[in-house]
Amino acid sequence: MLRSINELKGYIISASDGEIGPCMDFLFDDRTWVVRYMVARVSKWLPGRKVIISPVFLDEPDWTGKRMPVYLTRKQIKESPPLDEHAPVSRQYEMSYHQTYALPLYWVGNQLWGAYPDPSGVVHPMSDTPVVMTADEPEVKEVHIRSSSEMVGYHISATDGDLGHVDDFLVDDVTWALRYLVVDTRNWLPGRKVLLPPQWLKSVQWVDRKVQVDLDATSIKNCPEYDATQPFKRSHEINLYEHYARDRDWKGH
């Protein structure tokens, strides 16, 4: 099922032995557009620390009660590699994080989660089978972990003019892939929101907070409108792709 990132913020993340804190952000990989970490607000518990938690630790979420339980204990979370509250998540930090929790590397393999299509298939955290980091694993020096909260407000430009801004994301609650950007076009089409798959983006200028999409304004103007008050079904996706005459390829989602 697809869920609004904005609506998931504020869900309480709870360890196996007590609450951790509310979820305040989701961090995604800008190459695959998959959420890799949840950010918990722990200012009263671990002041000055940014605590990130991978979706591989998630138990069955309580969507009605707005809670996301995880398999970790508060002690395990407290002993995770320290990260300053405002520091970015570097590849070096991710390596340390994966070693600490004995997690396989999500960037090694040909599926969304390395050797797995979704987080549920990943080796259980803190298992008896430790992860061995080898020297021949690809080194990535650039920062590719982005904040979904920070991307809200990015300006969207079509091939022939400005379109609107990023307002939200729709995430697949099984794979944790960001399936759509929710674009608010109220500066151009009052009160109207549309969806754009990340795969249709031509470029993202992270410093300038701008997104270029490979579509013209007229086709977007006439596309199916997104109504956040209604469940978003596969039939809506089919209509969207048919409108743009795009191939429907949801493999791995």
C-alpha cells in the first residue's frame, strides 16, 4: 500500500522495551529513491544525537494507532554509532552502522535491498551470522542519503516552464520505495496536486532546491488529479501512466 510520508511523521517508534520517540523524518537514497532510515526525535533521551533506524528493524506497524515498533532494545539503539544531530549520513557512517548491527549492505546486489526485494527478507538484525566487509566492495564518497523533509518545497520545472513545488511523497509500505512525488501546483493550477514518479525526473539540483521533470506543462495540466483524502489504488496508477503514454513497470515495488 502507498502511504503519505507527511502522515507517517509523528508516528511513535517503540523499541522492544519502551518508546524511542516520534519519527521526525525519512532519509532516502537519491539513486534508488528508497527510504533507508527513519529519524527518531530523541532530544530528551539522547540530547545532541541523531538516531536513525533502518526499516529492516521494523515489526508490523500499527497504522491505526500510529506506532512503528522495532526489534531493537533501547540499549542497542543507545549504543549505535553516534551521529551529531545536524550531521549528514555519510557512506562511512553507514558502513559503521551496518557493522554494528550485522546487517548486509543494501548497496551490494541488484535488488532494492541488495540481495532482497524488501526489508523483510534481510537477515534478522543482530543475528549470529556477522556481516563481513570486504575490500572489493564499491566505495561511494559522495553523500546520497537525502532528507524527505528537506526536499519538501523544492521547485518543480517542466520542459516549458515552472510547475509547482514538492509537497509530499508516497511510499510503498512493503519495499519502502518512494513511488511518487506529490507536487502542489497551486501557483499555477489553484488547489490541484499531481503525482510524478522519481524515474521521470530529469535532474535534481540539491543546492538550488530545484527539480527538472521530463514532461511538458500541458500534459501535466491535463493529468489525473491526486486526491489525498482518497485511497490511492492501482487503477489510479494505470490511469496516470496511460495519460502520459508511459510503460507501466512496477517490478520490485
